[in-house]
Amino acid sequence: MTLDLALFLLLALIAIASALGMLISRNTVYSALYLVLNFVTVAVFYLLLSAPFIAMVQITVYAGAIMVLFLFVIMLLGAEGLPKSEVLPWQKPLAIGLSVLLFAEAAYLLVTKSRPVGNVLPPAEAVNATENLQQLGIALFRDYLLPFEVVSILLLVAMVGAIVLTKKERKARQ
Amino acid sequence: MIPVDYYIILSAILFTIGVLGVLIRRNALIIFMSIELMLNAANLAIVAFGSVFESFSGQIFVFFVIAVAAAEVAVGLALIVEIFRSKRSIDVDQVSSLKG
């Protein structure tokens, strides 16, 4: 029980530290790598929450595909370091103050007002990976078939859109 | 046994850091990464609630969120590449052509 809590706190510390590192690091490549660390930590949280399939999807899609796309664009644009352009001196303190306010509101509303019952089951007592995958697949293809198909159309449209957006300019330029 | 409140608080902290990133950074790519961080925080909260209520709908919803995030990243990064081609910069302060 104590081990669970210690593991949670350590992972939470890594997640928050890597998110802050993403926020404050000057080099965009470092930011992307901090974000990869954050995504992997969140994937471990999914494992602790007995969602192994979502954890693997998180690593392959987020930490794999999406962040590789980010790094590709960063290096394509050569935008590792951007010159500092602080135009509004009061912007940063105001943003920090508003963020703290937002966090206080969210914590108050989520924890005190709509309090969910019970604890998170440890993974050993919950479903195993095969069972999770099986149940998820049945639910996905029986109860959520229409959203699944809509998402596939959305992905197709996004793919075509990305190609059109990046190709038209090149033609006009030549 | 970890109370679900801890996960919700962690999710709120990560979401707040994402909001902070959108508010104080001027680099379009960092702003985009902060949006991804916010989506992740929301996903974490959804899975935590789903785990408490022992329902699979939470995990399926997160699956759809990840798919939509992938589509969003593809289009968004294409837009950033376009902005860089026309402005030679991805500083969002430079994208002010509509300002009177």
C-alpha cells in the first residue's frame, strides 16, 4: 500500500518536473524530449490505472508518432532556438496568477464538489491485459462502431488536409 | 490503494502547466506542445474516473481523443510549416497581419 503511494508520488514528481521542463526550456528540441518523458510517465499511470491498452497506444501514438512529427517539423524549420521577444512585461506574472487561480478552481470543484467514490484498484486486482484488450475491442466494435468509423474519416480528412496545405505553397513558389 | 483524488489533482496540475505554456510562450511549436499536454491531462482524468467506476467507456473515449489529437497534430503542424514559409518565423507575435 505504501509502495503504491511512493510509486505514484515519484511518477507524479517526474510528470510535473518534465512538464515544467517543457515549459521553461529555451531549446525547442529539449522541450519536445521533456514532453516525450511526460507522455511515457502518463503511460505508466495508465498501467497503474489498469488500462494497459491505452498505455501502449499512448506510447506508440503520442510518444512515438506525434512527437516524431514534432521533432521532424522543429528540425525542418530550424526553429531550435527562437530569439526572445518579450513585448508585454506584465504578461508573465498575470499568466502565472491566472493559472494558479485556474488550478485552485479546478481542484476545489473536482475534489470537493463532484467527489467520486472509492479508490483506484491496484493493477493486480483488476483485469489482465488480454481481458482488457478483449473487452475493449468488443465494446469498440459493438457499442461504439459509428464513432470509430467517424474517427477513421476524420483521420483521412486530416491526412488529405495536411498534404494539401503543404503542397499548394510549393507549387505556387516554383 | 491510491485515492482517485490524487490522480485528479495531478491531472489538474498538468492541465494548468499546459495553460501556462499557452499563455506565456511565444513559440508556436511550444504552444502546440502545451495543447498536447492539456489533452493528456484530460485523458488521465478520464481514465482515472473510468477506473473508479469500473467502466470501459472512459478508456474508449481516451482512445478517440488520442485519434483526434493525431489528426489535429497533422493539420496543425502543416499550418505551422505554412506560417513559417510566409513569415520566416514561428513567433506567434509575428502573425498579426489582420491587426488594424
